[in-house]
Amino acid sequence: MYHSGKQCSNSGMFTAKLRDHRRWSSLLFLMVCLPAPGLSHSGEVGLQSLGLRANFSSATTLGDPQPEEFEEYDLAINLRLPWQYEFESSWRLGSRLMTSAGILRGGGESALVASLIPELTIASREQRFLLDMGAGLAYLSRSRFGTQDFGGPFQFALTVGIAVPIYRQWGAGYRFLHYSDAGLNGSDTVGADNHMLEVYYRF
């Protein structure tokens, strides 16, 4: 009876966890990938910026506490997408595709990590402030780091970032990046949160 009750509890936690991740992922996907009626289709896909990123903390923000500490270093390439909307004020709503590749270290192990994340951006016309948010997918070349099991090589990736210019085409910012399998590989898997500093060059 106890074993059966524990199975039901784990099943309920898995279902709730999956439902929560699906809700947020679906909402962000619709916001980013489907142009709203007010969005204009202007311009072409093009290179927007290149950035170098490194995490300064892996403190848990979403999900269960992480048993391992992680470091991530990567290169990000941001591609401008054609959908955007200019407000009458000095703000602009846009879209872009963020790709990245780098190294994830934790629990004495290292792995290749790559991500593909469509994003919404909110920026001033002078690009003095940029806020972005998105949801996509990430790939890890290994899924176990010490005592922490990600569950599998493919992960959901959620991100929010803030950036400001510092000199001419150069800028700096903060990025929160979350990896999780949303419980798809079982209830015992744990994702990772990265709080990162970023230096970028804007084209």
C-alpha cells in the first residue's frame, strides 16, 4: 500500500511539473513564433550580435535544488527575425533567434552544450536598453554530472536577459538560463540554472 501511494505521489508530481513547463513553453513559443496582428513583417533575417558568456552563479531559481554546482562558458550568435513592431514612443518590439555553443562543467565532468531559442525583444530605438525572453531547446553531450542527472541529452531551455551598450558597438548584460527536461525522463531528474554575464558586439 505504501509503495502504491508513493507511486501515485510521484506520478502526480510528474504530471504537475510537466503541465507547468508545457504552459510556460507554449506561451513563450506562441509569443515569439507567431506574429501578432499588430506586428509588421519588415526587414530580413540577419546577424544581430555575437556574445561571449560565462556564469557567475548556479543558484537555484526554478525547480528543485541542484545537488551540483555548474560553470558554463559559451559563444552566442543572435539572428534578427523579420517580425517587429514600433510603438509611437521610443520602444520597439522585435524577434530574434538565439543560438549558442559552449562548455558546461559540474560534478567533475564537462560536456558540450548547444541551444536554439526563439526570443521576443523589447528595445529602445537607440538600443540603449534591450530586454529579451524566450523558450527553446538545448542539447547536452552528457546528461549526468556527478550526483546530478538531467535525464537525457535534450532539454527545454528558458531564458531572460538584459543588455546595455558600453562603448560604440560593444555592450554588456545579464542572462538567466534554465535547463530542464520538464520531468519527461522521470521525477528524479534535476535541471540547472545559470546566472551569466555577457559581453557582446552588435552589428
